[in-house]
Amino acid sequence: MMGHTKIKRGLQFSNEGAPVENLVHEECCVSTAALLGADCPGLRPALTVALGDRVTAGQIVFTDRKYPDIAFATPLSGRVASIDYGPRRTLSAFVIEAEKSESDEVADVLSKTASIDETSNEGVRQTLLKRGLWPAFQTRPFGGIPAPDAKPSAIFVNATQISPRAPAPWVVLERRKTEFQQGVELLTRLTDGPVYVCQAPEDTLCTFSGRVKGAFFSGTRAAGLSGTHIDRLHPASLDHQVWSIGYQDVAAIGHLFQTGQYLADRLISIAGPRAIKPKLVRTCLGGGIRDICREEFASQSGGSTTRILSGDALTGRDAAYIGRYHQQITIMDRPSDKGIWRWLSGPSAAQGVIVPTGALEQALAVDVLPVPLMRALSVGDSEAAERLGCLALVEEDVAALTELCTSGADYGALLRHVLDDLAGDIV
């Protein structure tokens, strides 16, 4: 078991609009759900179904053209409603319209009888690949889905509460403790290194033994970021790839090996300063936000002055569906056209100049110099950004810089451009 790490650097989050009770208020059925290209940038899908085909929850609907062994499963039973593409035939959204029938029961029986090999390391890997759970993993460096044959030097399970508005992990796992425990143990089949379960000091989510190690974090918002955990315990590099995975996905892995069924259920929060009734709801991966937030859309809160995000207030995005890695929907005021820095006037505001401040110097919890990195990202200097430590980061890690910088730049997008450039050089 690791010690307790208190993170002092990084932004503090307001808990305004956080659910007041750790109770699930309702089961929210959605009429549509989607697999989104925003969760796997650059993915070019090889379809295994066609528009209008009927699919059952857990069925593989496409694979990755670059890595055909990586499969993607539908979270919902129904019909393929639309398949939208972005530039160069990359995936934009694969939308399923819910449509239940008696054949779902047959599909459940068939899925339970499907062969699952948990006796060998390769058997576990192939099961995760073929049954659509491989996309749950994200790599450091570069922040993408790992290659099918990749072997990380460590795996990090993020079981922290990234914001006061997100569901508490102990509440989510209350009825899935055995599945979570088995999922954690199965992760040791994918690496020869440690599996870190990162959580709050007061939580006891699983038992630790052998290569399964507990790590406890508290403090600022950065204490909930996988990048912070990795930086403190097992830094990633080009020679030592590290993976991260969310705790609800780990429980889904345990569920698959216990029952043979793909678990798409997710517990999320509807929260934020403009939420009518902050609460926890049970829904599915990629569920339609309009269905989940019916009250907000039916009231003035869903009007032009309100913004409804998939994710938290800092790293969330405007979207019609919940993101693959998001655990909350945030309802907040839409910022004015002048932006966050409307109090700033003069040449700096007009020219988009980076003004070094004490807040920027304390914005990142990882061991990176913020202002030099921001300047390198702003001009697309990949070599300088690499020297300054950008390989340790993904978009969520630099969201605080976007929030605090006077330039108005989106450092997440700038970082992604540099990481893609560096990854291309390696390939």
C-alpha cells in the first residue's frame, strides 16, 4: 500500500450544484446512444453492421482499420440510426436508436455462453479486445487507445472523485465490489508491473496484495487526474508506456468475466450551478444528453443562456451524448462573448499575449514549467514541448492553463496537435 499524497498545486473546484445526497434518484432510459469520434481521435472504423441493421447491447459494430483486433461494442439494443464521418473518413458519431424486443433475452443467453478464457494472460487480452472493452484503456504518452500487442510498465485505475459534482466512487461501486475486485486482479494479466488503484484516503474500494497497490490522493482538482497519479508514482516515457482506466470500466471488466455479458450501465451525476435538481442517475455509455436532462431542456435552464456539458466544467465539451470517459453532465451559465478574462484590458487582451502570473505557475501538479510549455505549444514547437515534458500530459492535464491564461488559447487542442506530430515522427 502506498502513502497518502496531498496535491497542493492546481485549481480548486466549486461544489455549487453538487448532488446533496449520495443516492441514485432514478434509472434513466435513453432513446439513443452513440459511440463518438471525439473519444478516439483519428479512428477510422471498419463497419461490421450497416445503417438500419438491428443490434443488441454488447454486439461489435465496428473495428479500428489500423488495428483490426480492437473492437467497439454498442451500449444499447436497437437499430443503427446514423453513421457520421469527419475528415478523412474518421468517425464522428455512430448512433443507435433504442428498440427493445424479446430477442434481447436470446442475446443475453448467447452472451453468457460465449467462451471466456481467464486462465492465461493472452486469453484475458483477447477477451477484452474481442468483446469491446479494450477502448477503456488510455496510454501515456500520447493519450490514445493502446495497440493490441502493447504491454505497459504499469496500469493506473483512477478511482478518485475528480470533482465534488461527480459521483463518489464508493457509491458507484457499492453493488459492484466483487466485480471491481476481479477486474483489478485481471489487469495484472496485462502487465508485469504494478497495478495502482488510486483513490481518496477515506475509501477502501478493494484489497491490495502482490502487484495490486493502493495509492491515496487528496487536495486540488489535480488530485483526481490520472496524469498526476502517473507523475507521482510511475512516470511514463517513450520506453515505458503506462495505461490508465476508470473504475467503472474496471467493474465492467469484472462483470464480463463473471457473467459473460457486456456491461454498459454507468452511474453519472447531473450537476452544476444551473442544474434544476442535482442528482445521480443510472444510464448507459454514450447516452443521449437530451433524454437524461429532460427537465433542464424543458425549462428555461435549457435556453440560450445555459450550457450543458458532457464532463466537468473545466474539461467538458458541448455534446449531444455522454463522452466515453465522462462521469457527469454539467449545467452552467454560458460565458459571455468577452470570455473569462473580461476584466483584462489593454494590449495583452487584444493581442492574445501570454501574461505570466502566479496562478499559472501553480496551475499544473505535474513537474512541468507551465509558461515555457505554453509558449512552445502556442507556436507548435514540438521539439521544445517534448523537452519541457509534454509527453507526460494529455488534454485534461492542461485545461487549467486554458482557464487561467490571458491569451484565450485552447491548450488542450494545441497539445493534441503537438502530441500527434511527435507520435507521427516515431511511427
